[in-house]
Amino acid sequence: MLNQILPLLIFGALLVAVIGAVKRVKLWRNGRPAKVPILAGLAAMPRRYLVDLHHVVARDKYISNTHVATGGGFVLALLLIILVHGLQLNSQFLAWALLAATGSMFVGAVFVAKRRVQPPSRLSKGPWMRLPKSLFAFSLGFFLVTLPATGLIPVEWGGWLVAILLGAVILWGLSEMLLGMTWGGPMKHAFAGALHLAFHRRAERFNGGRSTGLKPLNLDKEHEPLGVNQPSEFTWNQLLGFDACVQCGRCESVCPAFAAGQPLNPKKLIQDMVVGLAGGTDAGYTGSAYPGKTVGEHQGGPFASIIAQEGQGLLDAETLWSCTTCRACVEECPMMIEHVDAIVDMRRHLTLERGATPNKGSEVIDNLIATDNPNGFNPQSRMNWAADLSLPVLSDVKRTDVLLWMGDGAFDMRNQRSLRALVKILRAAKVDFAVLGNEERDSGDVARRLGDEATFQRLAKENVTTLAQYSFRSIVTCDPHSFHVLKNEYGDFGGRYVVYHHTTYINQLRQIGKLHFAPYKGGSVTYHDPCYLGRYNGEYEAPRDLLKAAGITLVDMERSGYRSRCCGGGGGAPITDIPGKQRIPDMRMDDIRSTGAERVAVGCPQCTAMLEGVVEPRPEVLDIAEIIANQLVDEEVTL
Amino acid sequence: MSLNQAPRVAVLLSVGQHPVTRRPRRADQDARALELALNQPNTDVVPIHVGQASSETEVALRSYLGMGVSQIDHLEVSTTREDILPSLAQHLKQLNVQVVLCGTRAETGEGSGLVPYLLAKKLGWPIVSGLASIESIASGSMTFLQALPRGQRRRVKVSLPAVVAVDPASPPARQSAFGPAQRGDIQLVPSTSMDAEITDAESDRQVWQYQVAKKRPKRLKIIKATSARDRFKAAAAKADASGGKVLQEISADSAAEEIIKLLKEEGVLSTNSSS
């Protein structure tokens, strides 16, 4: 009897799922157009899933094995169910294969259920608590209903009661797994996720690539309004990306702003965007809230302002301004969702259209517009720090091997020490280098991350024009923010350069034997990875190599490398200064203290400033250039 | 909409200059004047600039547009030597303006701080300076707070129409946003004044020599205060006028005599210039 109903159930469910899929696709298509290769994307999707995505998922072995068993089992089972029960193909082999697939899915479901017994706070509850039961229903139901086809038990087993029970279980399983996929259940992640991988806005991220530079905004009048005000002003593949979220909360667990009690939770942000693209309130959200905010008070729709000018919108502006753009969430996201892009898109609207950059934001932007540096110093005093160093300036020498990009740290007395150390090292290695001097401008990093794309683009174009007048082989800078912008974001404005962070460059000098170090006598050292050097540019090794080569015992923090925790200084966060329960640099200093190191080596003026801002007693904060400069021995002396 | 319901407030906007880099920008005080006007509910704000059209003017005016006004009337004058007052006064009269808000002193050019006074004189309207915040603009009068030294405020009621100059103590101007700044409209109004006046001051200015303003040397303060309160007061004090006398209820003639006497004492007027 069940055999007659099953094809109906299966194809019925598939049909309803297809209708749901069409409706969902329509929601995504509310977004702005985006240039994506559709067919190439779809063709690349399986590899992106099996290799790139799995590489991220596999950082948690438990869940990656669980997912292989459950997801793999489900995909295989669904194909076989269509053949065996939908089309009623009478094949023992297929039936046995289906048994195996549902069996694998069942085993996976056991582990899903186990994780859900006492779920960590980062996981969403609600419908997600139902998911293991639905997985059981689907796998067990189809396992049992397939048994007769293998010939293990007679075709007409059990009575009509068993048939009804089994039918109900299968209906439950089909509803969750097929209808839920396109009508907004937890399984939506499979449908949206697969397409998101195919049409990802940063296809360069796959196959081991890296894509971290922000995308330029077209500032022409016809592209108004600038930035993203309503969910429908994201590109369609961004909307699709939001929909792919599995609410695993890995982003939440690494977000420095969330840990500091600032009103940001990357997971909630993405879920709010999902609410926005579908319309409704956030009352159905069952994960951790934005710290200090109540769930259920915000609402939105595809064509409603995300940040309401009056009343409650989809989220509050301080949520956006809490982000340090450290990219920890993006690095950790198994669905490869681009949180930072979305946040900057919305910030662009607030700054460029509403003039609503909070706290010191507008002052910093005004300074950048008027003086080309964020603190309003006289641009003609940029070289004052090096008055006694007689550095060669490019406007005099015209050509050089290495252009030393000073960055705005040139105005900061603390960073001037790092710069002096760097100059000492370059001179010791007899490097032919020069600086731009007063012709250098802010790289535009802060302006861009505060959403002021107009000022960023002006600074970028002017810097590119200045650089085009001179001849040099490479740029070396001790500021990872300038490094990132020069290397990854100036290309869109015609500036393509070979750029090195000073740790990479000094390490190269060491490797070719141009630097010699005296034995290190201090205590143990830990190294803090700057976000814009590590996660943004993948440089984790050179600073460590360099420190070890100088004879330093390096103790890594628990959160280091790609999981390094931000110092709190990126993305203009110290400027917008959204209050939380504690300060991000204090938490990072606790990480540093827990290694027992006496010193922390840093490679970024922002990190130096943030970590030195932690009250003493605390480990000493030194730039790697300072540590290395101290260890240098003059070759002539040792001869 | 009757004019009585929505009083028309003109805001005079000049081209500012950043003190360090000399780049054109919105003038700080004029931007504050615009901010006060924009925060006033139910008013019809008319931003006006008088001057020559140039790329610098455009940069500055666009940064005012970025504060959220859709249009600026740009009264064009033909040369830098043309007096801005006749065409400005005529335009204000045509628009039936009740209040003219402006900064106290321009950031470029002469910066004499005389424009509000000369404009008021030309229009025959009262002039009040030191506007810190507007309380209300009703039909026929305007109530506002006037900034006095040491953070003191005085409530002033002035009959309209009037020219009111803002004090640097008024609230800072809002952020200028790029999008509205690019889209806003700079409406060129050709000079309608038949008799464009070429001012003597302007021809004088041709021979002026400009130099960087330096801060005047300050006399060292000897701290006599014995308590924290006194020290704070001394630190927060604006330079007090010393000497002088308060003369009240005297005739206009004797008041004028007193002023001339003081000007002579201070060496502003030479002793033989008046009879």
C-alpha cells in the first residue's frame, strides 16, 4: 500500500520544493545585478564544496565527519529514493545502496543529536533542535521502507497501522529535508549554500586563492543611492550568500566585538539580512543576540531601510560600527559568507548618503579631506620625524630599489621609534631605499573602512599618480593596513606594485645573509598576528622565522595565526568607539599574558597603539623592527 | 503655504579655507549658521552664496550641500572688485526673507567681519551678533540665546526682519555627506543689480601684502589663586577687559564724545583728525 503512495509523496514533495525554490530565487533577484559567470560557477561548485568548503569545516573534525556521513548519506539517499521508490526501479543493488546511504545518514544524525544534547551557546536553537529528529525520521523511515526491496523481509510486512506510521515518519522526513530546503527551514543552507558557492562574489577565494580587498564603489551620480540602504541594494549574490548561513556560530565565537560585549554578532547580522531579504521581524531568531540588545524588536523588508532614520529598522547603526573588519568571521565561516563586505556596504551608505559616521568619525574624515592624514597634522610636517636621518627623498633621487612607505605612523611618536628601527635595519643591510617624504598621503585605509569611499578613491588616485612619477622595484612598509591597501586595493585605480611588509622584507634580507644577529638575551616572546598581515594577506611565517632566527624562543598564543584575535584597532573601530563591557585590547593582552611571555612582538602601528594602551603591569610591546634592530651586529665589527 | 507659517531664513555661505592646508572648505561659522537653520522646524531655509564662480567655490559650496540642503543660490559677481552688497540685498528683498543668518567673519579675503553690519545697514534691519542657539522664530520676532564670555548666555528677542551673526560657541555643523553634496544644485543667479558698485576697499586690496597670521605673544600669567576653584576660573577665563567705564543713560552726543575720546587714547584715531 505504501508503495503506491510513496511516488506520490516523493514527487509531490519535490514539486513543492521546486515551487519554494522559485520563490526563494525571486527574493534573491531583488538584489542589484552582479557579474557572475553562471555556467562556469555551477561547474566549479562541486570542487568548491568538496575542497575549499570542506577545508574550513574540517577545522572541527567532529562536525566535518558528522557532515560527511549525514550530508553525503542524504544526497546519495535522495538520488536512490527517486530511483527506487519514486520510479519504482526493481534493483536489489540500488536497494542495498539506499540502505547503506540511509544507514550512513542515521549514524551522522546520531552525532548531530549528540551535539544537540547540550549545545554550545554559539549554536542556534529553535528549528535547529528539531533537525536531528528529522534526520532520524528521514533516514529511519526510508531505511525501513527499503528493507522489502532488498528481499530481507516480505513485501507485505506489518499491517496497515505500520504502514500509516511509516508513512507519517517519511512525510515528516521529506517535509524537513525537501520542503525545508527551499521554504526556509534549517536545510535551506544546502540549497542556498550550493548556489552561493557557485555564484560567490569572490571566486578568487577558491582553489587556495585569497581575495580580501574591498570592491570599489562606483561614485557616479547615476549609481545613487551610494552604498546599501535596503536589503535589495545588495547584489543578488550577496543576498544569496546571507541565505546560505547555517547558524553554526563559529563567527560569533571568534568575533572580538561580540566577546567585548559590543552590540555585534556576525551570525545575527547575517540572519538579520535574511529577515530583511524575506521581510518580517527577527523574533524567530534563536541564537545569541547582539550584546545589550533584545531579540524581536527589529523588523525589515527588502525595500525598507536597514538602519531606520526614525523608529526601529532591521538593525542599529552601532552594530555596524562595532566591527573591526578583522575578518575573523569570514575566515571561520564554513559557508564562506562575506560579512565584512556587507558591513562596509552598509557603512558606505551611512557615511556617503547620511553623513552619519559616529563619534570622531566625521572629524577624521574631515581631516583626511583637508590634510591627507587622519589627525589633521600639517602634511608638510610628515618628514619631521626623520629630520636627523637625512633619508633620500624620491623627488630628489627619482629612482630607488626600495620605497619605504612611512604611513601615518610618521606623525606618531611611538611609531617613529619603529620607523627609526626599520631605517637602521635597512641601512645595516645596505639597502638602496628612499621615501616619498611630504608627498606621501594616507593610504585611505581608514576612510574606506569608515565607508568614505569618495575620500579613499581620491587618496588612492593621488598616491598612484605620485608613485607613477618615480621608479622603484618594491614598496616596503611597517604598516599592514597600508600594505594591504597598496597591494590589494590600489589595483582598481591603476596602481600595481610589489609590496612587502617589513617583516617579510627583513626576513628576506636575513635569508640572503645581509643581516647578522647577536645572541638574544631577553625572556620569552609571543607574537601577535596583525589581521591585515595574517588573515588579509596570509603572512604568518616570515615574522616568526625572523624572530626565531634572532635566537628568540617564541611562545604562540592559543589564538594565533589565522585565528589570531584582533587588537581592536582595525576598521576605524577606535574612532567610532562603540562602548562594550570590556575593551578588545584588554582581552588580547590577557591572551598574551596567558603565554607567560615577557614581551609581545607586533608588526603594526595600530596593534602597538592598542596593546600599549593596556594599563601596566603588562608584557612589553615592541615592534619586530625594534627587536631586530636591537639584535643587529655590525658586520665590520664581527670580522 | 502662507509665509507666516514658514518663516523664510536665508543663510549666507562663504568659501572657507582650511587653516593648515588652505584647501577650500565650508567656512566653519557659516556651516554652524546653516546647522542652526536646518534644525529649526517649519522654516524655509534659503542658502545663498555671493561671489565669483570657480572650482574652489564649487568645492566649498558642495560641502554645504552635503549637509542636506538641495540647492544653493549662487549670486554671481563679475569681478572680485565688485561689491557683493547691492545684489545680495536685492536678492534678499525679492525673496521676502525674515531672518538672515551668517557667520561673524569670513575665513578668506578681507575677513573684516563687517558684512553683517553693512548688510543690515543697507537693508535697514537690526543686526545682532553672538547667536548661540535659536529658541523660536515666530511671525514678527525671533528669540535666541546670545553667547557671552565664560559660557554665559543672554536671551535676546529681536523683531524681524533682522540680520543675526552666529557665535563660534554655537553647535558644530553636521557631517557633510558625499552623495547629497554631488547631487545638490548650485543655482547660478545672474547679477540683477544695475549699478554694480566697484568698492574702494577692493581696489585698495590689490596693493595689500598678505602674510601668515601668527599668534600674538601672551603675557605670562602669575598664578595667585589659592584654591582649585580660583585656578579653574583663571584658566577658563577669557581675557577680561581691564579699565573702562560703564556709562548709562547719557545723551547720544556725550556717548559719541566718550567713544572718540577712547579711540584717541588707544591711538585708533589720531589726535588731530577730529575738531
